[in-house]
Amino acid sequence: MEQKKTIVVKFGTSTLTQGTTKLHRPHMMEIVRQITQLHQAGFRIIIVTSGAMAAGRDYLNHPQLPPTIASKQLLAAVGQSQLIQTWEQLFSIYDIHIGQILLSRADIEDRERFLNARDTLNALLDNGIIPVINENDAVATAEIKVGDNDNLSALVAILAQAEQLYLLTDQQGLFDSDPRNNPQAKLLSVVEKITDAIRQIAGGSGTNLGTGGMSTKVIAADVATRSGVETIIAPGNRPNVIVDLAYGENIGTKFTVQTDRLESRKQWLFAAPSAGTIIIDEGATSAVLMQHKSLLPAGIAQIEGRFSRGEVVKIQQPNGNVIALGIPRYNSDALNLIKGKKSQEIPQILGYEYGAVAVHRDDMVVL
């Protein structure tokens, strides 16, 4: 099956509840049908889901709780299992497995945890499992919370190196003024640059069920498009909206990318200080430069410096010529143990493995 683009789809509470006070299973079933259609066609789909607090509140029969962080975390703790169970039951109708990932800002800002989350995400997708992601609200403090699932979905899209992010909501998209107050408001079909004027017309939250309004969606679109991820705000209740978006129909408001993904990555790699050097042999030099391949452990001759997994390193020929910058899958100690070895020997030598390559082509910029 041909691998198509990777898409992150974020569902707000209002979309999943359809304006009620509990999860609306018939609408969620329709969402699952659409995602299944794309999944079976070869798209790599990641779900970012809100709704845990609404599910918890419904499960506990709408208890009277004090308006505290602990109360919200209580509802999230109870509701998260209800939410994931609902997704699991609906996808099981199509014999599709899902995998739950709970994230906080600390998981994304810490380099090691970022890489582990990315590896988990890719492992799920590579094995035909649909990742279902939510913020770890039950334990996240204000300091480590992303804050809302709009911004979480933008960070997930960057994490997954997705081509597109869909923010599905109860609105048609972004209008030039508030359509609730101005019947003459016009839908903005394309936003090429997010300006202060765009931020101003985004306004605040539209419902009291979730935490994100149009304002957080515009902020999320800004984060995603700066990293090369096209972002679309679209109506979650429009028939077949996810499938139609995936196949290029113009729905809602499209935020065009500010830079392509490779350029964005190059800028980051060039800006990051080098933590060490990997010296490679002639065969590996040819594979990297001429065949555009990843760097395998077998091609490594020497390691200079101490560096962690995920830090930027120079990739250098024996004569001192630096040919690339890259992000290694293994730290310097591990690379010293597996240098010159075949990839299939990695688990035996290290007792674990992060894949067959030392530096993946996607994590490398040739100079």
C-alpha cells in the first residue's frame, strides 16, 4: 500500500458532544467511519481528542464539585478511561486497534522524552495502530500543561512531522468578524499570514464545555504553520469533512505553511550548537552524499565528544570535511559500542535498540 500523508485531527469537546453534556456516540461513530476510510486508503492518521472532563462529568452523574484544579483533575481522571474506551469500542467495529498516549508539555520540551514520544508515535503508525492523544490532565500542573488541546495538536503535528493538521470545531471556520453578532460576517477561506488583525478577530471561547476557542486555534495554527504543517479549521459536523479535507476539498479556513518542513528543520539544525562529531568511512560518505541514505552504525569509524541522543552532531569525513549535521538515534556511549557493527547486532550489543540506523535521513541536513 502506498504511504500517503500524515494527518493530525483534533476534535474539540463541542464536536464530540454535539452541544450536549456527554459524548455523542452516533457522531463519534461517523468520525470513526471517516478515519477508517482514510486509514484503509494508506493515510497515517493521529487523533488528538478532547472530552475527558465531559465524559467524567457524565459518568459521575454531574456531581456538584468546587471550582478547583483538583475537581477538574478528578473529572479528567475518571473521564479519560471512559473517553478512550469509547474510541476503542467504536474502532473495534472495523477491527482497528488504537494506542493511547497521554502527554504534558514536559514530554515535548525535554529532548529525551520528545524522542521517546516520537518513537512511540511512529511505532504505532508503522504497525497500523491509530494513536489517540490527550493531555495528561489528571496529573499535569499549570507549569507543565500545554493548556489546551489545540496547541497540543500543533505540537503533536510537529512531533509526527505531519503534512496537515485539522482543527475540527462547532464553527464553520474563521470569519472576518464574529458571526454570532454580525450576520454579514464572511468566512476567510485562506489565511496566508497570521497577523495581529487575524489574532484580534479570532475572539474568545465559544462554548463553556471545553477550554479552547477560536483564539487558541489561531495560536495553534501559527505554531504549526511556522513548522511547515498546513492547518485547517473546519466544521466537525459537516458530512464527510475529514475525508473531503484529506482529498483536497476547500472547507473551512486554511492556514498556509510559512516554510516547508525541510527548511524549518534546516533552520533548527543550523541554529543548534554541535554537541559532538561522528566520523564516517568512505562507504558511508557515498551512501549519505550520493545515495541520499541514512547513516548506519557499520559506516561509523570514530566518535568525538560526549553527546546525548537527540543532540545535534557533525557528520565528518576522516580528512576533517564536515558533510552533514544530524540528530543521532543513540548517545555517544552507545555509538562507541556499535560503531562498525551491523544493524542486526545492535540489540545484542546494547540490550535495546532505537532502530537500525545511527542517524536517520529525515534527521539529517547535508551541507
